[in-house]
Amino acid sequence: VKRFAVIGHPVAHSLSPKIHAAFGKQTGIALEYIALDAAPEHFDALLAEFAAEGGLGANVTLPHKTRAASSCTTLTERARRAGAVNTLIRSATGWEGDNTDGVGLVRDLTERHGLDLRSRRTLLLGAGGAARGVAPALLDAGIGDLFIINRTPERADALADVLAQPGRVHPRYFSDVSSLGMFDLIINATSAARDAALPTLPVALAGPRTAAVDLSYGEVAIPFLAWAHAAGAHDRIDGLGMLVEQAAESFQRWHGVRPDTDPCFEFLREHRA
Ligand code: ATR
């Protein structure tokens, strides 16, 4: 049986093993997919052990996405641009790192939720691994100007630098958030709610055309989406669809087959989040 895993810390509540098991069943591909917990200092050792035991591929989640990029011998173009890896593919020479988060998000927003992203004035909250993963794909999907704000301003600057579109991508300070005007798309890519500490956002950021997206799902997404509701945002979307779509894209990288994501999404929506 082909062996796969998701590596995170913590990882016990990851839905990825369920999703990949469902995709395997749907497509008739026999696979094993387990959750592996690794503290940051043990990530490389655990990955080496997994490879030695015949592991063919892995997903990487919090807090390892940036670190994983430096553990790979090759990176896909989209992983290199993101500086973050969520998918590892075993190759003859080591691990190839890919990032399926960005296309997963774009596919969820455009295909599942029917949003036209083109020219949307966009605010990205956060500049960590999650933000880095989705920013290049959003630009490729044709959004308008992209404003990035982050608690630590240097990381917003660094992300803007790697995106390398100075006329279009604008790092800003959190303290200036009230002067930024209204956005058509607001993406919460911070982990702030996991610490129950989402910074206060002015309701004037959102309006009747705004889509508000939290890359998390379940309880973690509630504070931001509640803010978006209060601010009058038209669409309020959590990260469950993105989770299923990024998994499908990883599945395709590993198995060469694209599963149908709708049954899996519907099941999780009903039973999990
Ligand atoms: P992830 O992979 O989830 O992005 P990360 O790389 O640790 O994880 O990034 C977490 C993001 O959430 C960062 O943008 C972080 O801001 P800093 O770069 O300033 O650390 C943001 N974040 C976490 N807790 C926050 C809080 N309480 N308030 C505001 N931003 C927070």
C-alpha cells in the first residue's frame, strides 16, 4: 500500500486523513494516509524517517510550511514564489516541494462559490505561511491591488518583496487600517483567532460587494466571519472548501487522478464544520 501522511504540530484534529481516505475510495486507489506530529526541531528527522519507511508523499501543515520549503531538493514554481510548501512528493533525489493552497483557495472561491475575482481590491491580513501560500495564486487569478497588513510589519514588507509587483502589491501598517478604504475581497490569513486575539478591524473595510474569507474553518473562523457579518460583507466563506480543494490538487500530484471534491465537501460541511 502506498504511504502518505500529514505532518503538523498539533495535527491530531487534521481532516486530511479523512479527506484522502475518501478520495482513495472514490477513485479506487489503495493508500494509507496518517497524521504525524512533529515539533519544529524534529521536522527534518521525522521526514527522513518517513522517507526511509517508504513514504511517497506528505502534506505539511502548521507550523512547518515555511521550514518544509528548505527541506526539499526541488520546488515547483508556485512553491518557490510562495516560499512555503504544503505538499511533498518523493523523487529519486529527495523531496519535491509544491504548494496547492493557492489554487485550492482560488478554485473554491471561483468554482464552488461562483465569485469573479478579477479586479477585486483585496486586503490580505497576515504574512505568515498561510498568507504566502495564497498570495501568488490570487494575483494570478486577476485580483486588483493587493494590500497586505501584518502585526509584524517587516513580514508584510518581505512578502510584498517576493511577490515582486510593486505597482500592485502594497504592504501597510495595522495602525493605518482605518485609512485603507473599502475592499472587495478580505482574506484572514492570520492565526490570531487560534490565540483568541483577532485585532479590531473597522467595519468600513467591508461593504455590500465584499467577500470575506477566513482560511481557517470551524470555531477558529467564527470571530472573523462574525466581524464580516456585522460589517455587512456579502459573502462570508471559511476555509473548509479550500482545504478540500488543496487536498484534491495534492491527490492529483501523487496519483495522477483528480477526485470529485463535492461529496467530500458536503459530508464535512454537514458533519464537521
Ligand atoms: P500560518 O502558517 O498560519 O500563516 P505563521 O507563519 O506563524 O502561521 O503566521 C501566523 C500569522 O498570523 C502571522 O501573520 C502572524 O503575525 P506576525 O507575523 O506578526 O507574527 C499572525 N498572527 C498571529 N497571532 C496574531 C495576533 N494575535 N494578532 C495579529 N496577528 C497575529
